[in-house]
Amino acid sequence: MPVSALINSFNAGELSPYMGARSDVEKYRNGCSTLENFIILPYGGVIRRPGTEYLGNPKFNDRRCRLIGFNFSTTTRFVIEMGHQYLRFWSNGVPVLSGGNPVEVVSPYLESQLREVQFVQINDIMYLVHPDVAPHKLSRLADTNWTLTEVAWDWPALLDENLNDTTLACSHLTGNNRTLTASTGIFNAGHVGSYWQLGHALEAVFTEQDIDANGNSTNLNVFGDWEFSTSGVWSAIINIEQSEDNGATWQVIRSYKGSAERNITSSGKTEREVLLRLAISNYVTGSAWATNTNYVLDTVVTYENNVYKCVLGHNSNAPAWSEFSGTYALDALVTWNTRTYKCTKAHNNTAATHVATNTNYPVDALVKYKDRTYKCIKAHNSTVIAMNSNQAVTLGQQFEYNEEIYRATRHFTSPIAYVTTQGYLVNEMVIGPSSGIFRVVIGINGGTAFTTAFSDNKIQLLTGTDRIPASHEMGYLEKVDYTPDNPEYWELQNFRPSNAEYWEPIDFTPANNKYWTPINYGTRIARLEAADSRVYGIVKVTGYTSPTQVTVNVVNPVAKTTATKIWSEGAWSTSQGFPRTVTLHQGRIYYGGTERRPLSIWGSVVDDFQNLRLTTNNDGGLFLTLSAKEANRLMWMESQDKLLIGTSGNEWTLGASTDEGITPSNVTAQKQSSYGSKYLPAATINDVLLFVQRQGRKVRELVYVLDKDGWVAPDLTVLAEHVTSGEIVERSYQQQTDAIYWAVKGDGQLIGMTYERDQNVVGWHRHTTNGAFESVATIYGVNGTDEVWLSVQRTVGGQTKRFIERFYTQSRETFEAADKANWWYLDCAVRYSGTANATMSGLSHLNGRTVNVLANGSVETPKTVAGGQITLDKARTTVLAGLPFTSTLQPMTIDINNMADGTSRGRFKRIHRMVLALQKSLGGEVSTDQGQTWQYLYNRDFPDPMDASPPVFTGDTEVVTASDHDRNLQVMVRQNQPLPLTVLALVAKIDFYGD
């Protein structure tokens, strides 16, 4: 009875021939006997791999090179061509040129060493290691400016400190071409390039500076911990300054501001050997005490040659007391005669200047008089009027004469002119001929002449000729004293702060212990002390003289030229070996696995990648050796949550002992498995690590298993052990469009593993070309697809040549768009695009080779390259020419285990029809008789134009086959034309014969 067998997935990849009878295994029905030059799609189908673009040739045709991806960002990326003692650079598919020539730097790596070079990239820097070469640093200064230099260590990796009596002495403290002398023969030629640390006891482990003036202390050599303290009473700024250039320049690393009795104790650490000093500035002894000042607690002042500290904050801000203008409230403060007073009785002492005349003063009026204050105690009015010669005066009227006031004591009339015909009574005032004022003292009868009266003493001349003094003399006016000198009207007022009625003295001076206390400066000293009593220098050996003498350059100054037993040899040298592996983890670069220390790991200072100095600082350098039964050398290290480590015998994790990060005192290593690794770097794919086992035949994934609370390393080649025959010698990882682990084998094949662990897709596929793949590298691509670069060895014109090639970067886009003219399914190919032309040049790299041609989307007959060109069947505008390759899909032998009468295995059977589900495919063939005969997957339809290639096909196509009955019936699908082929599924319609 016919049976239709469906195979709708090939994503188990190519399986081992040893799996040929294991149809009970789940992966069997999705696996393939052959999957060559096809790539597994995660969905289950397979797609033909793209062809390769010919980009150019490496420097040497007769030497192998290695390609290394260099991604600075998703938009800036390079491929490094690492060859025999050189590096070149490629970008955007072309060599990086300067002045028309390839940019090239000299490299120490020989052809035989290239595959064992490991590296870690940090932005524009790449650190490279090899077990036989000192670590190097590749720097991209610009796209056309690269440097490769031996790493210049700020502090190198060192072995343990010397424990015997051998001494070392350096001839000079600084400089190059110095002599390092050993007391015993410890040097050999392999020490050239090595570093040595020399230590000496410090002559001084502290420095002090009196805090009594601005100034600097002496310099102190410090590495590691230091302590700082002050004593005494001082006011200044104290800076701790650091110099990394032996005192040429200084930087402030700590700053302290002190006042009064504030003293400081602090500590710190230095990451390298430096000079420290104390710098005192802004020194003050305390300002002089002053009135009218706000003093806060602990303020220090000087007063009468003594120093005082404020113990009660206060404000002595008080205006000067004013004698004649002020309204003072209770508790108001004033200063008077350099003293401060507080008002105890509110008062107003505002007083206007006393006015002698024409002023009405009420009781209590205040006036200023002769710089004193007076209060009116008897109201009075000092208004005055003018006295005319003919004016009658009434009682009480007041007049001013010579700044004095006169008041009428009676009513009287004005004096009259003397007339002889008139008689006068006693005390009458008359005006004589000379305008003088006279008083009648004896009555005068009429008819008496003035002269007679005067001579008879009947008339007496009064004082002056003015009426006011005359009237005063007559007794008609009296003088009145309204000035504050007269106690009848005024009373002297004492508002001065010396008057206890209004004021009490307040003592804000430092003599008052309510506000101040005297202090003693004590011993004012700042002290800086180094915890380590040793100082270290570093020298690098540049020449070997004898077992006791070498030439060195001083890298970090040596403290003394005297011989010392305190020394350490550098951990890395030709004599000791160099690290095999390097990685970046939690801000440190880690190096590991030298020849003499195969299990040792060195970590840099955090974010200081060229400083490996060991300290107790949390961010200091660290060193440890894995505690293993066997001294299996480190092969790789890779950063995840923990540092994952592979040795030639085991797999380890390195992490912190606690939940904090790794520090020199918080680190622990644990062995997780014992498979062992090859020298190849591990690769992190998503959150899983893949590594190549030490024989180069197995790829394992190192994953954490919660149930085990540990790590396991299952074999990803267990069902495809044959795929890695020839050993994996290089590897790379492509993330987009499909996640593929690429590897080059020693036999020149390229293998890939489509790896989508979340979808349980792990399948291998092999890739061949007309030549041998020698190197593979991946970088970011411009269209979201990672670029896969290849170094390929081919034979052209009977000569071995090397080529730099790249899987066509737009293969998936042109496939999806069915863009026939731009398909690329030839290797080492180039494309012409332009005006129609019957010849195509640019093929000199394939002179003498037969190439396939895709012209304007149609397949032409193969052409032989001559003189770097080919002749086309007719003029074309878009032509692709290159080497053909065949893509082959052969599912596992079809076994049907659920037949009514048993299994199909061992029965004769014949496939009489095939149905294939294709996607955007063109061409392709199928065979059901072990490849003896092939049939096209589909034929051209009648409506298709004959002068153009047929359209791509998507859907199910049925092929009638003519196979014979056979026990081992297999299906094979292939594509050997430069056209796409994508197989999603196939159905075999099978007839069975016999039991």
C-alpha cells in the first residue's frame, strides 16, 4: 500500500552516519545525511547559502592569514588581516588605504602563531596575547592610523617576592641603559623584555608640618595606605597633594579646612608609587576682637595678646550712642566710649538746639544747649517785640537788646522831647537835644531851659540812647533769663550710658567668660604617615650581559642604588612564558595561563588596564592560582555574571565569595566540569557559552542548571560527530540574520551551527568551495545582517593563491525581492553593472578558471577566464561571474515505524513521486537513486517567455520519479546553478514490496 512520508523540518542539521538506524530519536526525522552549502532556518526549512564576493588578496599568496573582526560600533567596523609579521585593515569591503597604499603595521606574530592569538577589544583598543609573545596593544587612532606596540605596563605582573639572600642593585634611580646587578647568577637571555620590581625601606615613613604659617612639608614616598591627622588649635586649609612625576607637578587629592579646635583624622590609598606632601594655605591665628560683630560658636579671636574661643554665640552689633537724636527701646544696644550698653529704661533723647527768642517751650521739652540736654520744667514763651520810640509799653511785654530779653514790669509811655515851655515831673523820661534819653530827677517848671535843667542836675542822662536799656535803668524793664542755664526753667538731663537709670553696661569682650573662654594653641602639627615602610621601583630588561648583570630601563624610579633583597621577578617573559588568554570582566582585564604558571590568573586595577599592581584596595589588581589536581593550562576566559574559565582539562567559574563584586580579598574559584578545551576562545551566544573541547572535535555549551546549582557542558556535536573531523581551528559567531556559529576546520571546510536554543534549534551544516577555507570572521553589517568574511585558498593557473572574500551581504534582501539580476550564488565572484556589454573584465584573479555566469538574471553557459575577462553570449547590463558550488540536501533515510505490519526498515520500496514545498526558488533537481539520475524540480510553463529566465517558484511542486525498489532508499535535492533554492518540506510517496 502506498504511503506518503512527510518531512517538514530539517533543522536538526546534518547528523552522524552512526545515527542512520536511530529513527526512534526525535532529531532523526528532522535531520539530514547531507546538508552541504545550505543554511538551516529556525523555522525548519533550509536556504541555499550565499556566494562570496571577491574583495581582494592578502599580502602573501604563499602564507596563510587570519581574519579578526573589529567592531567599534554598529556603524564603524573593520576586519583585521593578521598575517606573517604584519596587520592590514579592511572596511566596507575594501582595504584601508593611505596614500594609495594599504595601511599596514608591523606585527610580532609568525604565520604559525596566528591561530593561537587571543584578544579582547575595548572601544578603539585591542589587547592581544600569545603564549610565546609579550602582550601587545592595537590602537585605532584614526581609520587610517593604527599602531601595534608591546604593552607598556604602568605596573607589571610579578612573581612572589624573593625569599633568599640574593640581592639586586640598580646603578641609577632613573633613566635608560642602566645596569642591574645580581649577587648570584639569576639572569638568562630569556629575561630580555622582562620586568623586575626593586624595593627599599623608606628612610621616612611620615612627614609633618607645623601649622603656624603657610608652607609645604617634605615629600613622602607612598604606595597603598596612608593616614593623616592634625593636633592643636589652628585655622587654615591643609591640602594633601600628590605627584606622579617625581615632584614636577602636583595635584590636590584631599582638602581640609580647619577652624578653632577642629582636628582631623583620615586615611586613603594610592594605586601606584607616588609622592605625597602637605600644603598649608590660608593660615590665620584668629582676627582681633571687635565690637559690632556677630560671633558664632567656636570663633577664635585675639584680645589683649591672648586667644579666646566663643562659647556662646552672640551679636555685639550696636550703633554708637547719640547724645541728641535717638529713641531707645528696652534692651537696645549702643556703644559709648568703646563700651557696650543695654537700655534698661526706654526713652527718647531727641533734642533740638535751644532757641533764645521767639520760642514757646512747654514743660518736658528737650533742647540741646552747650552740648548737653536740658528738659523744660517751667513752660515759658520767649517771644519779643520791637520797641519803637513813640510806643507805649504794657506790663509783661518782652523786648530783646544785645541778645538779652527784657520784660516790662509796668505800663509806661514813650519818652517825649524836652520843651522849655513845658514842666516835667520826677521820673519822667525826656529826649534831650542830643537825642540822649534823660530822666527827670527834680521837678522842672515850665520855662526852664534844658541846659539850665541839666546844669542844675534836674535831668540825668540815662545809659545810651536806646530806649530799652534806658527803660531798664529806669526800672520799667527787667532782664529775663530763659536759657537752660536758668534752673527756674530748665533741668539738666543725663541720658548718657553712664547713667544707671537708663543703661547698664554689657561686657562682650573676651574678658567675659559668659561668651568667651581662653584657649591654648597647643602643638599645632599636621602629620602624614605611610602604612607601608617600603618603596618600590620597576625596571625593564633591555639587554643580557651575564647571569649576574643585565641592562635595564627604569620604568618607575628606584628609591636607592644600594643592593636589596626586596625584589620580585616579572611573571611574564620569554623565560617565564606569556599569557595564553585574555578577557575583560567587571572593569578588569584578566590574563591567564603562562608556561610556568599555567593555572594562574592576573587581574588589572579596575579601569586601569595596564596596571597590575597587587593591593588590598577593592579596586586593586589581583592574582590567584586555580587549585587543581592537574596543572592544565588556561585556554580561554569569558565574561558572564561570573568569569568562566576553560583549561585544557577543566571548566571553572571565578566569582566573588559574597554578593559583592570581585576584589583581591573577595574572590573564589570553583571547578564545574572536566572536559577540557582547545586553545580557541570561547564564544558567548546570547547568555550561553560555547567552547571547543581540547581535541578540536566537540563543541560544548556551558550553561547554569538551577536543579544542580552548578554548570553543565553538554556536547552539541554528539549527534554530528563527523562534522568536525579535521578539527576546528578557528571560529566566529554571526548573530544576524540567523544565529550561526561558524568554524573553519583543518581540512579546509567551513561548518556552521544554526543555534537558537530557545527554539530547540541546534543543527550543523557544512560548506565547501572550490578551494579551502582558512579563516572566518564576522562584523556588524550595514543592513542589519552581520557580515561573514573568509580567507580562502584556491588554485588558479596552477598556483596557490589566497583571497579575501565575504558572503554576499544583501543575499537575503535580493532573495526576498526575487531580484534576479542581483542574485549572488557564485564564489569568489565579481559583478559588472553598467551599459550593455558583450565582455566582462575584472576577473584577472581567476585567470584560466572556468566560471559560471548569471547575466541579467539568466544563466549562461560556463566561460573560461582569459586575460582577466570573459565573452558573454550577448551584451548584458548586469553580470555575475564566479566559481560554482553545489548545494545538497539529503534527509535521513525514510523509516516508517508505525505501519500496520511493523516497520519499513529492511523492506524493498520505491519512491514514485515527490512533492517539495519551495519558497522563491528557481532551478534545482531531485534524485531518489543515490544521485545516479536527477530530475528537475519543475519545468518551464508554457506561458513563460523563452527569451528570459522563468519566474521564481513558491508552493508545492510534484516530481514523478523513476527509482527502482531498494532497501536503502534516500532522497537528494541539489542546486548547482547560480540560483536560489529554499526547501521548506518534502513528501515522499512510497510503494513497499515484500515483507
